[in-house]
Amino acid sequence: MYIVFYIMNRNAPTLTPKLNARLNKVGEQIRLARLRRNLTAIEVANQSGMSRPTLSKIEKGNPNVSIGSYCAVLHTLGQDEDIELLASNDSLGKSIDERNTLRKRASVRSYEKNYNKKINQHALSEARSLAIHQYIAKLIKHNPEPIIDKAKSNILRWSDLNGPNNYANTEWFQILTTYPPNEIAKLISSKSSEAYRLRSSSPFPGVLSESEKDEIKNRIKF
């Protein structure tokens, strides 16, 4: 029994106290992000494709859990873009780059340019999504029934394909069945962080034609 235990744990990472404290903080931040979204641990674990005990280890900053599992939870919480920030602000790397050749400096500038471009593209994508949903909100106010029925139909179809235990689908279906049309229109056209989160899993595909969406997108340029 003791030999088996040794074999199973001989590759476990050994962390310094400082690094372990930082990982614990990451786990706590993930737990707080889940609570701010009013999600239960079971909901997040199911959507992330892992067991409840594994999520508990992540929220405690356990170093034996794979980085892929951490990434899956961040994706479920809508914070997977934070992954790209890891090691991005490396002051030591920047000082080394300053002493490198012109080619390496050019490579750093190219990386920064691409990074800023990615940020701008994200902002542009959100601005276009907002404009599309503001247009859909006007349609809902004018004639809500076919728009809301289409959204419900999308959710039911996705549930048949991917299973019923998707928190975003459940949340949207509850909104569509309990909120009055004017409140739904107000919600999807808002600039609040909550509206931004909800638009990321919008149930309104197919409400507008591709040409209508392209026309709206082409009006939004940075």
C-alpha cells in the first residue's frame, strides 16, 4: 500500500510557500467569480465536464489538478480570456528584449501589435453584437411573439443536441418564459456587464438574416 502511494504521488509538483499561496489565491478568485454569478458548484462542475470534488480542489488552488481543468472552469465562468494574460506582463523578458537584436525587438513589437489588435477585435465584436441585439430589441417591442418563440426553439434544439444541463440555456429559457417582452428587449440591448454576459450565449440566432446582420456589422467600424 505504501509503495503504491509513493508511485502515484512521486510526480506531484513541489511548490514554494509563496507560489502555493498565489495558487490558493487563484482558486479563491475562481470561487468568488462563481458565487458572483449565482452558480452552484455542481452547475459549474457539470458544465466544465468534471466532478464536484475536482472543482473543489480547483477552488482551493490544488496544484495537482491539470491546467486544462482550470481553463475549463474559467471558460464556464466566461473568464477564459484571462488565460491569455498569463506571463504576458513579464518585466524581465522586456528588459532582455531591450538588449536583444533589432530582429528580436521587431518580434516583440509585432507581438504587441497583434495583442492590441486582438483586444480591438474583441471590442469591435462586442460593439457589433450590441448593435445586433439592439435591433432585435426593437423587433421584440414591435412584435414579440415570433422573436421569443424562435429563441425558445433554439434553446430546445440545443438542449436536444448537447443535453439539458447547460446553465446558460436554462437561464435564458427562464428569462424568456418569465420576463415581459419589454424587459427582455431592455436586457439584451443594455450595456451592463450582466447584459454582456448574457449576449455571449444569446438564443437569438436566426432571428435576423445574414444580410441583415452584415448590414448592421458594416455600420460599426473602429
